[in-house]
Amino acid sequence: MSALSLAGEARGLSPLLREVRGALDSLAFALELPGSVEARESAAAARAQLTDYILPRLASLDAPLVAVVGGSTGAGKSTLVNALVGRPVSITGAVRPTTRQPLLLHHPDDGAWFDDARVLPTLSRVRLAADDAGDDDGNSDGADGSPTAGAPAALHRASGPDTLLLRPTSTLPPGLALLDAPDVDSIADENRRLAGQLLAAADLWIFVTTANRYADAVPWRLLAEAGRRDVLVAVVLDRVPAGVEEEVRSDLLTLLSAENLGHAPIFVVPEMTLEPSRMLPAHAVEPITRWLQALAADADGRRDIARRTVSGAMRALAGRIDAIADAADQEQSAADALRAAVERAYADALADVLAATEDGKLLRGEVLARWQDFVGTGEFMRGLETRIGRARDRVSAFFTGRPAPAATVAEAIGSGLQTVIVEQAARADETTRRRWRADHAGRVLLEDVPAWDAAAVSAEVAREIREWQQDILLLVQAEGADKRFTARMLSFGVNGVAVALMVVVFASTGGLTGGEIGIAGASAVAGQKLLEAVFGDDAVRRLAATARRNLYQRVEALFRREREAYDRCLHPLALQTSAEALTVLASRLRTALPAEPSDGGGAA
């Protein structure tokens, strides 16, 4: 395929890959589930590979190949890099870890490719002069790894674990860069993480091991990943004693074949004494040098390698996203269960509050006594018993004497209603906590939920009730604005009519016993008849329905605020890309994979 066709294909893939990155960016895996840590790490690794390698490589398929030199501690990676370049550029020695910052070596003509953030954009850059003699941590180290005089102090201050050191060297061919990486099994966690990041951003791997350690578990986990990604791998078998080369090579080839890496070239470096400068002689690495020079000289071949590695990385990314989708599905199920526990608790509390406002229970006790005082129970109720069917304009005649102020009835109603709502809010909170404590992820989330504050809740409920009662007063005033109703309403007082409406809202005989049924029922009838005398039957039904709906909405909003602490714990999950969407993205990635180029590499 021509370079022009490849560029067009890359432009077509970029929107999909950016969509994938956006989906991965949305994933937090906030719940502490058995697979959460692995899912977070997998999502982070997928994001890093997209950012560090796939997107920048697709944007510049003609850029130099980046060959990462990786391997186990003490395998001789830096010694190999120095030999390939032909002079000491990377620290060697017995003190571990020796490679602290990654060192990228490139031909001077290729410098522009690496100055910007195209490759490994999360690492800062420090450019070294071509003739610098400093090592990769900004010091000139002796043979034992100890700093020697003349270390460039400014470079030492600028360098850090996330710093990429760039060094041009004319002994490398144009079109190829070498990246000396930290040990994959380093004792330093940061070094191991960085080594994995660098290997994920490589076009090809030069894996260095020894005759004694070629079967170590940690390197083979990374080699297995290379096999799944179809990365071009070359294996350097270092420090091989005389007489065992064929035996070790044969066993290593068997292991490589099991990981889909049987095509990987194997280069053997025999055990030998290093030169005084701790350099391998040039002839020891000549086969590797020739192989790298051949790769660099073939522009079409370089594009094929880059394209093959990108295709493999995208294929591996699709598989990783499938696994991430499974984890996201499990987390969503757990989050749904926790959210359902909150919703059930507060829905039950709301239903119980509404039931208490509809079954007549709020009209007994103090509320009933104050209402009876207000309407003048004895004479008023006897009048109702004998005159309930008379014209509504006669109802006003029943209100005689000096009734208690309407405000005392409103206060009693508000107090009773406040008690009911606060009790249900407390029950909803305790029920939610109990259900969350029964779940490990819920127990962890509860650490961020403040203790229930009875005083604060009670104050907020009282405020809502006062505002609801004010709404009823405004509702009555608005309804009585018509001149036809003004005189009638004045005979009872606006507050008296509003209180009567509150009584009608809570009127029923459910939940009452004995004499309370007759008293409360008659009281409700009194309120109903008072309102009908002022507004008429249809208006009373409409006013009562409006008042009930207003109360429902206020209690619902209050409980919604009460559960906010729980909802905030689950909010990050609501922003995550769903498992179904991730699965679709993985499928689209597989469909969009570039066609396989011809196989590269070969046995050395």
C-alpha cells in the first residue's frame, strides 16, 4: 500500500480512536469490587497506548521506527545500547537500577520527529547535545555506578522519572531510534510502570535476556503481550557460555513459538570480557547492527512494520476493551443495586408520608382539639347534625362565639406533619445505610456520606411546611379575588378558609378508632362545607387537589435533597460509558483494522 493510501486510512481511523479514548476517559471504576483495581489499570493502560502510540503513529506513519530495548535487571540492556551506538551513552554498572530515565537515541536528521509531544506526550523532554558525555540520569558515572566529577548539574535538576532524554548520535542510521528503557522487573515500582509504558509505545522490541534468565516469568508476561499485539520482536540472548548456544537457542525458540513469536530473530552474544570502557566489541553485536540498518534503510518496510504494529495494537485494544466492558457491566450491576436501595428507601418514606396525610391520622390529637376550638365544636357540630342539607350561605351562621385563632390550627397541623416527615426521613436514611453496609462497595462509599443531622433535617422540614401553608394562603386569596366570593370569604377570614382547606386535604377516617371517627369525620365535613359556602363544590375539589399536589412535590423534593449524599457517591458511574457502548466500540475497532501487511523479521 502506498504512503498516500496509508495516510488516508489513518485519517479515517482517527475519529473512531478519539471516540474510544473519550469512552476510556469517562471510566472511573469508583466502586471497590474484586476486579476494580485490575479494571482501572487496564483502562489506564488502554488510554496510555492510544495516547502514546496508536494515535501519534497513525498521524505520522513515515516517522522513524522506535525500537525499545527492554529486559530484566542486569540483562545488559545499556551495555547493548552502548555497543550498537559505538560509544558509551547509557549508564552501566552493578548498582540497580542503573537506567533511571528513558534515553532515546536518534540520528541528528530525525530530531524534529521527537522534539514535540508526538511520541510519549506525557513525558517531558530534555535534549542532550550530541557530544554530551553524561549518562541517562544527568551524571557521568564510573564503572561502579557512582557519580564522577563533571556531572552537568542543570541537567540533573531538570531530569526526573517522567523525563525523556533525547540524544542525537550520527552512528545510528536515519529512520530508526533506540530507546533504552528501565528494567521490566525493577525493584522500583515507578521504573516497572515506565518500562511497560515505553514498551507499549514501541514499533518494535529488542528484548535482552541472558542464558540464565531467559525463562523468567515477568519478561514473558510482556512477551506474551507482544505476541497478542503482533509486535515485531528481536531477542538478544546475552552472556551465553561457550558450548550451550544451540541448546539455549532451541529452548528459547520453543518458548517464543508458544507465544506466537516463533518468527522473532534471536541474536546470541557470547560471554566475554568487556573492554576497559565497559564496552562490548563491535563484532559481538554486528548481526544486530546489520539487521537494524536493513530495517532503517527500507522506507516501505518501515511503514509496513509501523502499520503491522498499529494493527496489532488496535486488535489488542479491542480485546482489552471487551474485558473492560465486562468489568463496567459488573460495576453497573453493583451500582444499580446500591442506587435501587436508595430509591426504595426514599420512595417508601414518601409513600408513608402521603399515606399519613390521606388516612386522617393527622386530624387527631392536638390538631383535632385546635380545629374543634376554632369552629366552636358544640354548637357548630349540633348545627351540622340538623342542618347539613340547608343552603351553603347558612353555614356562616354556625360560626358563633369567639373561636380560637386559625394560626393555632395551622401550627398544630404543621407540627404533626413535621413529625411524620422527619421520622420518615430518618427511617429512609437508616434503611439506606443498613443496605449499603451489607455490601462491600457500599461500605466503602459510606465513608464519604456524612452522619444524618436530625436538627438540620427538622429545620428544613419546618421551612417547607411553612412555605406550603403560605402557598395554600396564596391559593385561597387567588381563588377569592373574584368579587362574587370576597364577601363570603371575609365572613370567615382568609386564614380561616386556608385552615379549612388544610383540614380537607388531610380528611379521611382511615386509621382512626372509636369516637375519633365521628369527630374527625364531622370536622372534615365542617371544613368542606365552609369551603363550599365560599367557592362552590368544583372549586373546592380543585383547590384540595392542588394543595395535595403541592405538598407531594415539596416532600418529594425534600427527600431528593436528603438522598443527595448517596447519589453523589454514585454520580461518577452515571458519567461512565456503558458496557454496551464499550462492546460496540470494540466491535467497530475490529471492523476498522487495517489490512495485515506482509510478515517482517526473520531468524538471525
